[in-house]
Amino acid sequence: MEKKNKGQKVEALTKNDIEKILFFLNKNKKYVMLGIFTLGIHTGLRISDYINSNFEDIQNNNLIIKNSKKILLNNYCLETIEILKKYYKEKNMIPYDKGPIFRSTTTNLSITYRTVARYIKQIEKKLNIPYPIGSDSFKKTYLQLKLTKEQKLQKLKDYLANVDEETLKLYLNKTKQEIENWKVIE
């Protein structure tokens, strides 16, 4: 059963939509949102978990969340954080490499969750994204990006294990034993 978000189906972002969003945010120099988006899909954290993080919370390529959770940041996240530092420096935001990672360029204070949610809605509309984007879709996208071929196959096998033999034979022309013997094709 798909998780619902205010009555709507929550979906992982498609590769095409990820590319559209990244292009749009880069082209329009929306680097704060680029950072929020990048950390969301590459860590699987809820936006509220990292929106108030500081540069000082990054230690040895790990983001230390307030409740002492340690999250390893991949190169996409680390590159985006460097882009933010450079952007803040160009905007003469002092200090550009300390304090809030995600901040308003007008106040130099942490960006609010409300502002992020409003901007995400604008992105959805402007880029014609047909499903809601937010923490839940970031989490699903992260899991999808993270899964290996073997894990994806196992997930499919687990799902099909709950389907009765007659239905499998009728629609897939396979038995439960044949499905259990499926292997990843390289």
C-alpha cells in the first residue's frame, strides 16, 4: 500500500523530474533550494531534520543532526554545500562558511520550513510535476537511488510471494518456484 500525503499518493521523483528540477534550480541560481533538494534525495532525511543544520555540524563528511544522528554525505551533497558557501561569499553574507547551511539571502538567518514548502509548491507548478514533492517523496527517491539491482529484485520477489499461484500463472506464466529462482541480469 502506498503511503498517502494529505490524500495523495506519495511517489519517488522520476529521473527526468530530478534532472528538470536540478537544471531549473541551477539556471535560476536557487542554490539554497538546490541544497535542500540535494540533501533530501541523497540522505533520505526529512527536511525538518536538516533545515536548521549549521556548517559546523559537518564533520569528516558527516552531517551531525541535533539528536546526534550521524549521516554520511555523498559527493553530491558535499559539492552542493561548497556551492552554497561560494554563493554566500559572493552575496557578502558574513560569515559565509559558518552558521546556518540553509539561509535566507535577505536576512542571513535560517530559512523557514514554511518558505521551503511554499517554494517546493512553486517548483511543482512551474515544472508541471504531477505529484507532490516533499520529505516523503525525497525519502522514496533516496531509497530508490540507493537500492542495488539485487535489492530491487528481492523487493519484487517479496511482493510476488504474496500473490497466489493461479494469478502468477495466469498473468506472468510463472510459478512461485520459478520467480524464487530469478537472478539479476547484468
